[in-house]
Amino acid sequence: MVEAICREIELQKGYLPTRTLETIYFGGGTPSLLTQHELAQIFDTIHQFFTVESGAEITLEANPDDISAEKLMIWKPYINRLSIGLQSFYEPYLRFMNRAHNAVESERSVKLAQDYGFNNLTIDLIYGMSQAHLGMVPTVSDEQLWQQDLDKAMALGTPHISAYNLTIEPKTALGHWLKKGKIKPVDEELSARHFGQMVQSLTQAGYEQYEISNFAKNGHYACHNSSYWKRRPYLGVGPSAHSFNGISRQYNVSNNALYLLGIQAKKPVFELEELSVFDQVNDYILTSLRTIWGCDLAVIWDIGKVDLLEEQKVYIEKFLEKNWVEVRSNVLYITEKGKLFADRIASDLFLV
């Protein structure tokens, strides 16, 4: 697989408009399984066909149970940012979500990474969890349990926190339990309370909510993810990887065997999606509105000669009246009040 990934880097070296890389992200699957030799092999290939900017953000995703002194020593020469999939510091919630790690490992993994010099860290948390999901008789409120997670994350001094609402997908264990009535659906009102609680706690502690689900201290934005929200081209390598060049997207085949066969034949197997002008505008609305940078109306004009304020005048006037959005210097922003309705606002503004 590693050899195929290196081969794909060579085969796709002309995909991006530039051979200079500002970010590299090892995510999806389990990149923490890579050996030192395999990491070196991948980076040797990257440097053979691309120039990596000095100070480029290079991130690796890892679960708490993946992180050990041995692994951190292997990663240190190559990786300057770790993304740790904690989800929670509360043991019953981790068991409920079928996580391989426990609450002790959640905390230990962050401290160990910091001990080995990984100060540019981000951790993932899940909100919207309730004791009702576990069939528990509450001893404290769900808000108190969520606050404990937030307090622990802040106490660890992590400069970046990503927090996502619990979602239950149909073809998962949780989805099966929901269908059988073993657990209750996600409580939207609880999720909204957790969201407000999170925004208040993290912003008071000096974190900036630069994207609806992402909070950074001292400018520690996720540069790689920010490039998605800012409509920057990116190349995805490996099974299931996605790429975007501004006018089209492509999705690598997810089947490992088919992926390997395509690379061996020098014909990567992927599905190509040509993006219409409306697709490009809608994608930009969806991602940009979630950020502190907002939706630049000049960008929409450049994409498709669309005056969004005029085209969607009825919706925008309604959102302005509700104080869900505001317009400043030809940029459309979602307000604090509007953040709870971000997806609805974006979909209403879509061009059809």
C-alpha cells in the first residue's frame, strides 16, 4: 500500500497548479501504523516531486491508544502537528461510542505528546451525549459532564479543540441500537445547549471560534482544514482520498484491491465530478459561512458573475431581520445567533 501511495504521488504530481506544498495531512484510516521506514519512504517521494514550504504544517491523526513514546520518537522528525481523536474524557461515553481507548489514555496521550515536544496539538470532542443514551439514571446533569470534558481539555493546554455534535449513522452499531430502541435519538435541544456552553467556556478561556466546530488559541488555526474552507486546491492520495482543483472533484476508489490494481496499471481509479458554476458557488457558501472570514461576495462574483445579495435578496433580508447574518465590506458573515442555524442558512442561499 505504501509503495502504491508513493507511486500515486508520482502519477498525480501535475494535478495541483503548483508544486509547492503548504500543508500535508495524514488522516483517515490509521496513519499511526506507519513505520519509520514507511514514513521516510513517503516523505522521500513527496520531496522528489514537490517542494515543501519551510514551516509547512504537517499533521498526523492518531487515537489515544496509538500514542506511545516509541511512536512519538518515530513521528518527531516528520510531523509537527498531531490530531488526537479523544472524543471524551468520560469512561461510560467512550464505551458507548465503542472507542478502543479509555479515559486515562485520553489524558495520558496528550501529556505524553507534549512531553515529546508536540505542542501544536488538536483534540476532538463530541457533544450532544446524554446519560439517557446509556440508559443511566443521571447523578449529575448532562451539562455538568460536558463541562468536565471542556475543563479537562482546557486544563491540558491544548491550543486547538475541534468539537462535533454526536451523529448516529444508520449502518453503524449505534444506528442499529437506535433502530432497535436500545438508545434514544440525539436530543437537539441538549445539543444546542452544549454548543452554547462550549462557545461560552472556550471563548472566555481565550480560544477563538474561527470555524463553527473549531477553536484555536494564539492563532493555532488548522492550516490544512482552513484551505478547504477557503477553496484552495488539494490533492488526496490513497484509497477513498478526495481531490479538488477548483472546477472538479475526484474521489479515489475505496476498495484497496481495486486501488492497487489501478496504480500498478498507472491508471488511478477514481470518480470525476465536474462542478457546475452553481456547484462551485454553493460549495463556497457552505464552507465559507462557517468561518470567521465569512463568505466573500466578490469570490462568488468571480466564480459565476452572480450577485448573491440580489439573487437571494428575500432570504438575506429575512436572515438580517432575524440577526442571523450581517454584511460588512462586501462579505457575508453569520452572527453568534446564526451559528446554530448555519446549515439551514447556507442551504437557503444555494443557487438552484
